[in-house]
Amino acid sequence: MTESVRVTCLLDRYWDPSDKSYKGTEQNGALIDICMQSSDGDSGGLIPAGIVLLDDNTFQSVPLEFITKISTN
């Protein structure tokens, strides 16, 4: 990628059966690249993931389904 994109990531995810959705900690950062990584549930399967430079200056690999672009309206 030639430029970074501001995003919000859902980290420390867990499944909430009462809401039937994922919960966790939201943290902002910059999406700097996209890659493929093995899935947590299926070690043989690959899923798309984003490499994110978080606002606390740490890197995190996050599945794309848990990344949301921040609108600049």
C-alpha cells in the first residue's frame, strides 16, 4: 500500500452468545498492509488480515472482518 488508511480494530475478541456478536476492545490505528494468515479456528485455512500500526505505536495483525475504516466526513 502506498498510503495508510485510518481504521478502528476490534482486539481481544470474544463471542458473546447473548448478543450473538463479537465483543472486545476497539482501538484506532493506521492500516498499512494486507496479508493472509491462518484462521484461529481452522489451522489449514487462510483468511485476509490487515497489518495495523495502532495509535500506541504497536503493530497488530487483525482479520479484515474486525477492521472498520474511519470516515473523514
